[in-house]
Amino acid sequence: MHPDGASGWDEYAPFYDWENAQTLKRRDVGFWTALAVRERARTLELGCGTGRLLIPVARTGTRLTGVDRSAPMLAQARRRVARLPRARRPAIVSADIRRLPFAPASFGLVMAPYGMLQSLVTDRALMHVLHEARRVLTPGGLLGIDLVPDLPRWAEYGPRVSLRGRTAAGEPVTLVESVKQDRRRGLTIFRERYTAGRGRHRRTRRFTLTFRTLSIRRLRARLERAGFTVEAVLGDYRGAAWDERADVWIVLART
């Protein structure tokens, strides 16, 4: 039985922004905001989560919709969106990205940022999403995919402290993590235990996140099968040329 790449995200929601501030920081924000401004089209973000990218892209004036299936993640996004001027507020939709609730040719740009498509742990699920992205894009529309390529290179290890810090409210937070690789299926499985607070206010969340990594060659083949033409493959958020050792793999494909 395959691990479910959709599970774990509800439990992750209270810690998602905190962890990303420690690891990714905001390295990708400028890339996606600039891409949205360049395309000047109605834009859909797949897996918008807590609104980490949704808010800065919306501030550019882009007509924007975010979709995600995690209610706790979307609750945070909706609180953030409510603080924006009404004219800049993106739409937020709760849905499965394998069955997008939008009419054909509704968007000129679809964004799949920060390894979002790697939560699709089977080819069948990935192809469903690629076909749905193709369906909702206008002719000549752009699909942007951002992959985290180094996951298969992570060494396996048992539970150990991975991060420590404080929340925005000043509470201590500790992440204890273990990693397992399923080489045959190309899966990297993270078992997470977050502890926040202290004393009788201390609380713990346990969950598992599973990611699948494809080579650029294999991803390109699946994009072409879904009706896309790969326009560019980049190796960082500044537009550098791609190679297999790059820290980031970004694929831009047109309908």
C-alpha cells in the first residue's frame, strides 16, 4: 500500500510557516510574484496552504485564486486574506487538485510551488493533476512547477531534533524528525513530532509527510503526455540554468 501524500498536512498547519521561516525563508517569493506580474493573467495557485505565497502575489494586483484541501491550512490563509484591501483579496477554494472545480480555460497561469506536486505519490495522481491544469489553462497558458530535488539524497535516520526555536508568540518549539527512503517507489517519508509551549500548556503533534521525486526527464515526459510543451528548466529562483546538482528545479511549460 502506498503512503498517502495528502495526509499529515492538517496536523502540520500550526507549524508550517514557522518551519518554512527557518528553512526556505522567502527565497521563492520574488520568483513567483515576478512570474505572475510578467504573465498578467488570472492565476491559480495549487496547494496554497496558509497563504505564504498567495498573499504576496495578491499584493501585485494579480487576479488570483488559491486551492487546497486542508481546512486548517486554509483557515490561516483566510485570516491573512481578510487583512488585505478588498480589491486585492484572492479567492480561496477548498478542493482536491485532482478534480479542480473551475471551467476550462479559466486561468492564464497555474503555479505549483515548493515541491507541491511531490505530494502526489503515484503517477496516476500526478497525471490527473497535470490534465486538470491543462484543462483550466487558456491556450498558451503557463504551468510553473517548483521541485525540491534533494529529498532522495537525504540519509535515513531515526528520531532526532531537527529544529528548535520560538513561535511568533514567543513559545518554544522543537521538531523531532525521522526520515525513511522507499527507493523502489522514489518516496521520502518524514515522521514528524512537534512540541510547542511549556509546562501544562505544552502540546505535541505527530504526523507523517510523504514526498515523491521524479527526474526532470521523467517529469518532462509526463508533461508532454498531458499536452504541455516545456519552455524552460531553471536551477534557482534567479533564473540560472538547470543542472542535476541544482538546489531547486523549476519547470515552466505551456499549453
